[in-house]
Amino acid sequence: MLDMASGRSLPWEQVVHLLGLIPDGVLIIDEQGSILSANQALLDLAGYGLEELVGEPLSLLLPPAAREGHQAQLEQFFAAPRGRAMGRVPDLNLWHRDGHAVAVGISLGLVRRGDDALALAVVRDMRELRAMHERMQYLAMHDELTGLYSRHMFGELLSQSLVQTRRSGQLLALLLIDLDDFKSVNDGHGHHVGDRLLQEVAQRMRGALRGSDSLARLGGDEFAVLLHDPADLASAQRVAAKLLAAICRPWRHGHHDASPGASIGLVFAPADGEDADTLMRHADMAMYRAKEAGRGTYAVFDTGMARQIEEKALLQGRLKRAIEGGALRLHYQPQLCARSGRVLGVEALLRWKDGELGEVPPARFVAVAESSGLVHGLGEWVVDAACRQIMQWRSEGLALRVAINVSVHQLRQPSFAERLLKTLARWQVPPALLELEITETAAMTHVEQTQALLQQLAAHGVQLALDDFGMGYSSLGHLRDMPVSRLKMDRSYIQGITEHAQDAVLARAIIGLAKTLGKIVVAEGVETEAQRALLQQEGCDELQGWLFGRAVPADEIPALLARIERQAAQPSLWGPRRRSPAALSS
């Protein structure tokens, strides 16, 4: 060997000693392929003693499949020596004494001992690095928690399957699966139980599918299935039903019980989309349709879903601009005393006329606002606009109570009461002139929190009414304790009271219940004189409806009130009631 610093040859014993200082394994091989020496690191890597290797052919350390033809490669190396850096040849293995492969990397060089040319091989242990690489490859293809395909891998499989579908014309079905109310499991039992449930669901779905089907976890509680070449649409639907049956079985883990459920969206290629993005988007639409249908079911995509989503997106964008740009308006409908016909207040009703969409009914855009988060901004706008109008009317000598509708989403906001009271103060509006109408369902959601909020508002003088009374599920105990002053009887009870005895009985019962609880009862949707007369006779306190006037812009309210006051002066319409309150209890 040559000492590079002095140019002198080193004794063989010193060379062997220096090789022992190298942390990687080192082999020295002669031109015949015989092993001349090895350091301790190499011996540990291969499981041999030095005496077992010296003089043996290098092929002893090669995997059996690599031994044939190796001598020719060695001769080629010595004939045209050229160094090879570590890592130039991937996936090399050393053959261990016990008969198994050891992942290694090898660099080669040529050294001389006198006139002899020798090959120097540095052998690096690559087991940890290769295991890490394989682990990374696995994680790129699989979900770590469930072992199913990952989102990325499923995307690759879907794209490949679509290419095959275009070539063969075979049917391809995609199922998008979302667990129902999975958040309650995490919140109620902890994430470790939620993870165990996800593993259980994955196992159940595997058992319900064929080996040729592809199952993936896309993330969270969302899964996807590819059915390759299902016989027909009906067979894919049967698979969806089978998956639901498997998922929805009761589940117990330790002391934790759960009743898992799922909603599934089903699409087919190429009919529902020829590319992966379109299919996934349409499957998502179908899955949400299944959730809207009550959950625990599946829905098959149709083009109507796409139109609805597009319309919702358009409405959402236009509504956001309307809130910010002042395109919304409040119209006002009078609420009258049933005995005297005098106007006691008005209900503010939201109106939106869009430059592109025209007049958009509240039923259409309020639902979009609630599902998109715009309901908070919309509610803030209504509160501000109503208070501003109350202030303006007061400056004109008109003190009217204004009722506005409040959604359950607003009631859940921690700062709702604080912001509302600040708005009243900013517009210098007495709290008693603002009334919040809350549906029974909203009032019964998070009862304790809602009760505390309503008590806080009532303590400041804000009026409260229970809207659509009779359509919800409030108990008498909650009604008794609720700080509402008015119960608004739903219009569905009013429409048939003069034609159907049963409707009249129900209306009479609601009025009696309100009186028992000490609440004022308001009938909305009064459209005929006969309805007005019957409600007045039965002791209803206040009336609202088209009979007295439709909702009109604020500047038309003075004229409308004047007309109603003239009508109230006619004794034939607003005379004394024919039944006394005591008669209601008989």
C-alpha cells in the first residue's frame, strides 16, 4: 500500500490496522476475486470471522442470484479500473453467514501492493436508511392509522382506473363515505377511542368489499371506494347498502359504546365525470345529499345536484356583496291589537332584490346564509337596520315596537347580547322598542345557554317572542321559565280555522295555553275577516297578516298605519268580543 503523505509503501500489517479504524466495512480483493483482508466492521456486518473469509472467493458474500457472472464483472473492473462512489448502484445486498440478505451500499477503488493491483471495497450498512425509505414509501401510499390507501394513492388509482375505463368502456363506480356525527365520539370519549373506531370501520368495510376493490381513507372520518367494473348500477348500489349495514352495527370498546353511521355519495364513470376532480366533486355533492336526507343512507349523483351547488355558490357570492353593499332592505308588517284594531308594532321582514337574480325570497337566501356562515353578518345587518329605523321613526314622533327574527346561529354567539345592546345604545333606541322573535327549536337548542342569554336580554328591557309556536317541542316547564312575553301562533293553525273544526280546536287550545302561562298570544297569517272575527272571539291578543296589510318599505308605514286606524274606528269590525276570557276555560 502507498502512504500518500510520504509516497512510501506501508507494511501490510499497518494497512490492516488502518482499515480497522474505518467505521464502514472494508474488503480487499485480488484480481482472482479472492478475499485478502477485511476489517472488523465488515466481519460484524457479514457474521464471519476473519479466518473464515481470507482466501475465500468474494462470491461467498454475494446473494446467490448475483453470483453468476460476477467473476466477469470483476475481470472487467481490473481491466479498466474506475472508481465508483457510494450510492451509484441502488438496492445492493450482502449475503450474511446465516443465509439472509443485508442491505448495503458499496464504493469501489483500486489500490496497489507492489506490482499487484487490488480492489478496495467500502461496504456501508444501509439497513436503517433503506427501512426508513421503505417506511416513507409505505406512508406515501397508505394511511398510517388504518393501513388503507392514502388520499394521494387513491388519487393515483382513480386516475389510472379512468384511463382503463376510457380504453375498455367498462363501468367504474366511486363511493365517497363520510361518518355521521363522528365528532361526538371524539368529544365524548376522546380521540384515542375515535381512532379505534376509525380502525374498526376500516376493518368492517374491508370485509364487505371484494379483493379487487380499492378502499382508502382520505383523511379525518372520510373514506372512498373504487368498484372496478361493477356489473351494473344496481350492483354498485347494493355494495353501498352492504357498506352501510357493516358500518352501522353497534360498537363497543372497553366501557365505551357507539352507534356508528355513515352517508355515502355514489357516482359512475364515465357518465358522471371523465376526470378525477369532477368525479370526486360530484361524489361529494351526492354524499351531502345523503346527509340532507337524514344520514345513514346513500345518494346517487344526478345533474340536478350540480345545478343546485352552482346556484348556492352564486347565491352565496351575491349575498355577501349584498350585505357589504347595502342591497338588502327591511319591509315592515303591522301587528294589531285584536280588541281595538290599534297598531302595536311591526315585524321587520328581510327583502333582497339583486341586480342579476331579481327578487330573491328569504326562504331561498336565508338557508344559504346559514350553511355558509354569512348568517352572522346578515343578522348584524338586520339588527343595525332595525335600530336605525326605530330611531328615525322616533324622531318623526312615531314610537313603534319592531320585531326581528333571530336565528339559532346568532344565539350561539358568545358576544351576541353585548353587541346587540351596543347597537341599541349607538342608535339611542329604548330596549323595549326592539323585540326578538325566536323559534321554539332555537329556544330549545342548548337550553341552559339560551335561557341565560334570554334572561340577560330581558333584564335590559329587550322584548322577546316565541315564533312559530306550536311547531316545536318546548315543554310547559321551559315555557313557564322562559322570559318571553309573546307567543306567536304559527300560520298553519290559522289557515283552516273557519273551515275545519279541528283547526279551530287547536287554535283555541293554544290561546288557552298562552293565557294559562300569562303570555300574550299573537296570530300570524290572518288573511280573512272570518279568521279575524273568530280569533277575536276566542281571546287572541294580537293579529298580523295580509288582511291588515302586506309588509311594506319603511316610508309607506305612516300611510298604512293611518288606513288601519280609520278601519279600527268602525264599530262593526272592532266591537267588543262576544266571549269573555272566562269562557275559554269551559
